[in-house]
Amino acid sequence: MPAIAYLECSRCHHRISAETPQTLCPIDAGSLYVRYDMDAVRETAKRERPAELAAKSHASLGMWRYADVLPAVTPVTLGEGWTPMLRSRRYDGLFVKEEGANPTGTFKARGLGLAVTMAKHYGLRHLAVPSAGNAAGALAAYAAAAQIAAHIFMPQDVPFANYLEGVVYGADVTMVDGLISDCARMVGEQIKEQRESGVAAEDVWFDISTLKEPFRVEGKKTMGYELVEQLGWEYPDAVFYPTGGGVGLIGMWKAFEEMEQLGWVKGKRPRMYALQAAGCAPVTTAFDAGKDASEFFQNAETFAAGLRVPKPYGDYIILEILKASGGRAVSSDDAAILTSILDWAKEEGIFLSPEGAAATAAYDSLLASGEIKRGERVVLFNTGAGLKYTDMTAEAMHLKRPGTLPTSLPVGGVITPV
Ligand SMILES: [Zn+2]
């Protein structure tokens, strides 16, 4: 495994040492990328493929099969990564990358697995995160595995599973009457207050927010390595990625760049599609207007909880990647998302998360318009297991457990199935 050479700002390319924990670029608050000595990695990789290398290392499973291009530290692992690549039974060329198979049931396990690994390496004692739900669950699990305290702030109407995870894993959970943006503000205020009130440096919370530290992107990049390896070391034509904070999209693009440097893949990179919900579509709005950054999306509302991110911190990077790749952003409304969940469950046996279904709904519409051709190789991410959203999806379906009455009905109210 390589040592980290330095951290590089995504905006101004300023370099920072990774010897101590870092958050953002001190010059312009840009997100930081992890950089290695790629010549050294190339030398090792010349002789052996990643799987053979990983088989020899102490962590041969899951995303750590790419230990060659991850920091040289001891992993805190729960078996994240190397998720199934399922071939659609109906659409020629369409593959579903089933991220619901990760620990905690979502793709968040990759980013937080690595971020907590590094936190442990640095000796951090308190990690804090604002979350739309699934990042909170993943942080809680990995923090428990590493025996680090986790402080979680999430909207009070997140899927119940996310609240339960926080409690079960023993995290410090705060439910907020607001959105992830409000949660982020509260985390920032808490940290500021701790610093000002003279809390000992090692007891001040470390903010592990999306793109406000370098290692969540670094963990999520393994999705890019995996999809290329699972397609026989070839690029697909397009990647469909449900985009809230967009860490995975940014991570995969970084992975493609690294794989090209290492000679592991050749050819044209895939068109990247960022899929959002019409009820919270800051990236789609900005992309369609030709802007370089998004604006705060007012009154965000969708049952695709993970897409309720009114202004992603890395919006400028996401928009740049969409443009460079020849892809774009597409939004689907909640009705289309729900229809797609039911369609995929009944026709393919896959219970998508609402976020994953934002991608399948967009696939259907782009296939209908001819922008995606039948037979084109498309990798579509189901970012989480549908089972994490039973309450939200049931509510969207107006489904109630048979034999029970909704508690909100007045006595003697209408008793008909809805
Ligand atoms: Zn910078």
C-alpha cells in the first residue's frame, strides 16, 4: 500500500501534508483530494493485477482489494465494497451496481469506512456528521467498530431505520426539525463553541461532512475501480448515479483518472449522469442553466431522503464532471420514482431505494427519448437497499399494515383502504 504523498485542493491545487487530520483547503475552502506517488504504484501494478495484490495483503476483502491505491493504514472494515454487478433481465446493456449489499445497507459504508479508518489512524476521538440519514447510520457503525464517539445530526423525518441505527450503534443522535443544511450549521456551531470554550483539542469534534474532509471521496472512489474491473477492465458507455452530495460521482471520476495513469483501463470515459428528485434538484437546475455552481434549492421535499441535499458542497466539481464527460443531470418526480420502485421489484426482483429508483426512472425516460440507446452499456447505481426505507416507501404507497387503523383517524372515521 502506498503512503499518501500529499493532499491537493480541488480548486487551487495547493498542496497540504496528510501527516495531521485536514478538513478543507486553508486558502479557498476547496475540497481536498488524496494523492499518491503514482509512479511507485505503477511499478508494483505492472507485475500484478489488483486482485492478486490484494490477496496477499492483510485485508483482501471488499473495497480493500484496491489497497494499492488506498492509504497505507490498518483498515477498520465491516466487509464493505465488492458489491454485485447485476445484469438487467429486461434491458440489454444495463447493469445495476447493487450497493445495498454493503454493511449498513448503503454505499455510505465505503466513504465512512475509509474516513473512520483514517480517524482511528490519526487518533481522533470524536466524529460529527450532518446527514440525510444513511451517512449517519454508516458513521455510527464504523465509529462503534473503531470505538470512537459519533455525534450525528439528521432531519427528524429521515427513514426510521437511520434513527434506529444511530441508537443501536450507540451514537449520540440529535434529530433536527429541518434539512441536512440545518444539521450542518448545527455541527459547525457546536465545534465553534467547543473551541471557544476551551475544550481540550483532542475532545473537539472532527467534522466528517461530505467533501469537508478528503477520505470519504477516497473510499467512494472504489466504486469506479470495481465497476471497471467487473466489466472486464473496460469502461461502460454511461454511469447513472443518484446525486445528493455527489461524493461517489467525484470519487469515481478520480478513480478513472488514476486507473488511466496506471494503465489499468483505456478508451473513452463514460458519460456521467447525476440523477436527482424533482423536489430537490439543485444540480439539475444549475446544469440546465449552464452555471458552474448550484444555488440553494428552496423547500426541498421528496421521499428519496438521500437526495434532499439543497446545496451540495462539491457542486462545482460535480458540474464540471458532468460537462467534461458529456453527460448531464436529470430529475424525476416522486410519482415516477415510486412507479420505478414497483416496476423493478415486480419485474426484476430488485427492491430499489428511492434514490436508486430516481436513476431507473431517468433511464426509462432517456431510453424513450433516444438519448440512451438500447444495448449501450450503462452502469446504474442502486445506492441503498430498499429495505432501509420501508416506512417512507409504504407511506408513498399509502400502504398500511392490514388490520390496523391509522392512529390519526378520528373515532368512527371512514374505514376504507386507501
Ligand atoms: Zn485551494
